[in-house]
Amino acid sequence: MVAENRDLAAAITRLAEHLVFDRFPKIRNEAQLYAIGPLLSSLHEPGLRRVFARLMAIPDFRDAYEEITERSELPPE
């Protein structure tokens, strides 16, 4: 049972990665920013940081991440 759960978790992870790597570049920039923004406050969690590190291989993801983090560093107007 434990091995089956690990196999299922691995299959789900592979599917999710495929969908993200394949689809993220096709999403409008505004939607990319909207998807990433809420996750930034949880980047202190090691699991999410590992996921973000892998997603940085997607140029559009990296660009959206840099854009949103750059915006958050700006002083309020």
C-alpha cells in the first residue's frame, strides 16, 4: 500500500510538472503574476522553495517571478 501511494504521488508530480512546464508559457502575463503572487509569502517553506527552484527553469516563470518581486520592492506611491 505504501509503495502504491508513493507511485501515485510520483505520477501526480510528473503530470503536474508536465502541465506547468507545458502550459505556463502560454498563459497571459497577468495570469502568471496572479498565480505566483499569493505563493511568495510561503517561500520560507522548504517544499515550496524546491518547487520554485525547479520552475525557475521556465523562462516565462522566471520573468514573472522577477517582475512581481521587483514590484513588491517598490515603495508605495
